[in-house]
Amino acid sequence: MKIAVATNGKEVSLHFGHCESFTIAEIEGGKVLNKKEVPNPGHQPGFLPKFLAQQGVNCIIAGGMGQSAKMLFAQDGIEVITGACGLVDDVINGYVEGSLVLGENICDH
């Protein structure tokens, strides 16, 4: 399984489409096998869900995401988790451990 976290520096981005990059973590057996950072190729309507699907991502985590993007991810069978905040590594570990604490979707337009 691969998860992508919308990233600004070492923090989770408040809006996935405007993030600096995506931290993609490959997870197997409850452990993070590897992580890589992929630059955001640009915020264009409908582009990022396809781009992340091509990266093999099964789940996207961000502080917030609009409804249209959520629907596009759902069409590709990619789980969307919003309301995440804090350090990217902490969010990834929380996801893996099943202890990820979420707030409200920061960007719901």
C-alpha cells in the first residue's frame, strides 16, 4: 500500500492542491518500507488525482480538500483522509499505527 501526504516542508499541507510536494510512503505489514518526496507538478483541476494514481497511491492525506477532488479520487478508488495536521512523519506513523487524530477538513469548497 502507498499513502501520499500533502506536504509543505516537514508539515502536512492545509490544502492538498497547493502543497509544495507529496510525501509518498510505502507500507507493508504495519511498517513503513520507504518514503520519497515528489514535487507537486502543479494545481490544475482534475490533474492531481490522476497523477497520484499513476504513482500507485492508495490513500491521500491532507489538511483539507475540496469536494470535486474527493470525487475524482473516489473514481480511482483512492481513499481520502482530511483534517490531518502536524509533522508529516507523525501523521504517517499515526496512520500506520491506527492512531491518527483528525480535525475538520480545512478546505471544503
